[in-house]
Amino acid sequence: MMWHLYILRLSDDSLYTGITKDIENRLEKHRSGNGSKYVRSRLPCELIYTEKLENRSEALKREAEIKSWSKERKEEFIEKNSV
């Protein structure tokens, strides 16, 4: 089963990056307030980017890479690669 890296834009215009095996289920959890504390306190959220990866290891590495970027770099990346 493929892993998904995703980026959400939150109500305060911050960005949240995460990984999951089931993107639809994870989005529903976030939107219902049962996801991460960070997202829960900044609802509503909008899915703005997804990327499929072969396994959990690749997904974790990619998540760490993107999380290390500045917000400006993330915004540029999203602009070029939006959903």
C-alpha cells in the first residue's frame, strides 16, 4: 500500500505537513477535530498538496525534508506543485 505525504493550509495561514496510508480517513480525522492538536486548534483546513511514496521510510524522509524548509520555500513549492 502506498503512503501519502500531504500539506494542509490552516485557518491562520500556517502549513501542516503529515503522512498517512489513508489520505481520506486522515483528512476526515483532521476536519472533525480528532487529528493532531496543531490542526485541531486551527480549523478549518484545506488540502493543498499530496505526494505518493512507496513506503513508510520514504514518506518519513520526505516529511522531514519538507518540514525543514522555511514557510517561504514551502509556499513556492506548493505554487509550482499544487493539487
